[in-house]
Amino acid sequence: MKLQPILRGIRNADRDYKLIEPGDSIAVALSGGKDSMVLFLALSMYQKFQGQDFKLYGIHVDVGFEEFEHETMKNFAKEHNLELYIQKTQIYDILKKKTNNSGKIQCSLCSQFKKGVIFDKARELGCNKIALGHHGDDAIETLFLNMIHGSKIATFLPKQYMSRMDMTMIRPLVYLREKDIIRACERNNIPAVKRVCPNDGFTQREDIKQKLYKFYEEYPEAEDNFLRALYNEKQVSLWQKEDTI
């Protein structure tokens, strides 16, 4: 396996944000897409690094799409001796009854349901952390979506403790780009399950992704600078109102 760039990115993120500690039990939220599949395999290799002492599980939430290829994930886990759990649900049936005004299923509601299932299974397995496959490009897209639709300059964190769930969310791929992950999949024959969500390709996130691709063609230096800006704490300069009292 030639996953050195992925492992290097995970190691750097772990060093900077203390994502993984000795004795951790970590559940990877496994969608079956390229990001989570690479993360699952890379973390199993990261376990073998000196000083890394943690347990690892994969949890996939079966939303209920009939065409989803579970065998791909099962074979992948078996080939690499990974511990995988597939949780069958009726989430899709519920989503079809709670569509938005346009008749489409609600992505936020789907995400909320899946997150609840993953948390429950992770607790059952004794996990204290859940690893998500979000990478640097996801963080940049989230930043722009929040500015456009939420009037706030914010993105997700590399590590976040969820007090209500008593669980820590970690994102070991935050220093990596989507192209790094695609390259790793191609070089190592890492499979990805075909997406079957009816909203796939028609979301605000996909729209901003395509716009950023075009922007990077004109300003290629922005691709790395946008990511650096997310952790460039020393050069943040935003407006601050003065006290009027």
C-alpha cells in the first residue's frame, strides 16, 4: 500500500490538534465513498506507528436505498482485516414522508438521523471518538457556504467534543485535498461505493464545489492559500465594534 501522503497528512493533523490519544476507541463513519474508505484503511495503518495505541471500528448506516452495494464495503473490510458494522435502518422511508417544499428529501434531516445511529452504535462498541472523512476541500466549501448563506466566517473543526453525546468528533483528513484522496484510491485500488442518493449532484455544496474549481483555474495559488487561511491564526483581521457604553 502506497498511502504515505495520506498517512503524513493524518500524522500532521494529529500532531497539531491531538486527535488521537493512547487508549482511544475510534469509530469511522463509513459512507462507502472514497474519503471514508481511505480514512478507514489509513487509520488501520496508522495504528502500527510507534506510540499509537487505539482501537478502530467502521460503522456504516444503511439508510435504505435498495441499490446500495454493501458487498463492496464488506469485501474491502475482509481483505484488510477491518472490523465493520452495518446498521440497517428505515431512514429513507421516513425521509420520503418528510420532503421539502420542492418534493426533495431533506439532506440535513438525513444527516441528523444517520449521526444518531452512528453515535448509538459507537457507544455500544465503547468508542469515545468518531472519525469523519471530511478533507480540506470540504472545509473550504463549508467556509464559503457559511459566508453565503449564514453570514458567518466559520467552518467545521478538526476536533470537537459533543457534550450532549459525550463523544469527540475528529477529522484526520483536514490537511489533505480531494485530489490527494483520489490519487490514493487510484494507486491502491481502493474501491468506492456508487452513490445512490437522489439529491447527489444537486446540492448547494456541489454548486460551490464547481464554482471553486473554476476559480482555481484562474487563481491556482488560491487552492492552497484558502486552506492555509483556515489555520493561519496569527493573521486574522476582522471588524470589531467598539464599546458604546
